[in-house]
Amino acid sequence: MLKPILAVGILALAAPVAAETTFSLPQGCTSYVTVQKYGCSVSHLFTCEVDPAGHQRRIDMDESGMTYMGVIDSETQWVESFHASTGETTRLSPGAADPASFTELLATGRDGMDFQTTSDMFGMNRYEGEDRLTGETVVIDGVTLKRTEFDMVVTDEAGNVIWTVTGNEYINPEWRTFLSGTRKYVTTTDEFEEDASPAAFIFPGEPGFLSSTPRFDCGVVVSQGTADLLAVTVSLERN
């Protein structure tokens, strides 16, 4: 049942949007916020009538068009992710040893996780890590967020470490979603840091809502190795 969830409007979304200024949602879907981020990215968070209750989606766009589409459930588990650059779809495997739980994070201040994903391109990957509330409250563009810190290790089916990541994110309890922040990735051959923190929130009826054009940190040259790694790890943001 997961493939149809992500398939709604996916062909239209994958088209370049260089000549457009506004993103068009799939039929039956409603966006509640557009997030302009540092790192030359803009995200649209929305829900769709065809999805199970509590599910929500996210579209990421850069200067060339859509880069990512993801679906999470009410506990912020990664249900499904689509990477436009490779055409790869990754799905959450059933029977997680320790499913991600937004409820537990809010109630206790920390949430461990141990789950697996599968894809045609990468096979099975295992994610082990933890989210922790730092106790800090941050206001960005008038929106109050709670700051988190996290660490995660990703391994392949043979148990080999593919990459590790540590950093800080933000959560919005009302939206039941994570928003990206600063991260440091380490692979067997490379490491890099990124800042994809929210810079501005645009709501329905405001100028720039559903804009297809990112506004912050654009025009920065990224090495091909870093770009390839970003394409693989972009789904880490759980919204």
C-alpha cells in the first residue's frame, strides 16, 4: 500500500520548475506551511486526502526543481522517500526493533530508534540512533520551536557502517514534525557539515507561500562528492 501513497502526482512533481514561481500541489492535497531554508532549499509541508490519518508529506526544491519527496506518519517514522536525482524510492521495513516515536520524545525528552529501510538501489539499510530535547526553545520568524540533538549510525545489510551523522534539529509539537538544522556527516571516505535550518516560514495567504524558488544561500558551489552524499542522506530530515 505504500507505493500508491507516494505515487500521487509524482510525475508532475518531478518536472523542472525553472520557469515557474509557484509549486502546484497534487489534487486532494493541502499545504499548511512553506519553509525557506538555508542551503538554498525550500520545503512544502502538506497532507493528502488519500493518505492514512496522521500522515504528512514534504517536498524539497532547489534552484533546478524538486529534489525530494517524503511521507511520514504521526510518529515521524519515514514511511517512504523518493529521490528525484536518482529515481530511487526507499520504504520503511516492517517490524522495527525500536520505532521512532515523536510521542516518546515529547513525553521523556529522548527517543531511541532502530529500524530498517529497503530500496531497489541500496537494498537494506539499518538506522540506529537517538533524538534528545536540549531544553532550548527557539523562535524563528515568529514560530516557536524546540531544539533537539541527535546521533545516528547507518549500516548496510552486512553490518558495515555506511555513514554516521550528528547534529541539531528542531521540532514543532503542534505540527508533529522535525525541521532540519545543522549536521555533520562522516563516511568511510569523506565528511562534511551542512546548515539547512529554517530561515523563514510562509503560511497560506502570505506572499511566497508555495514558492518554487529558494531564497537563502543560493549560488554556492558544492563539490560533486558532497552533492552525491547529500542526495543519499537528504531523507534524514523527518518531515
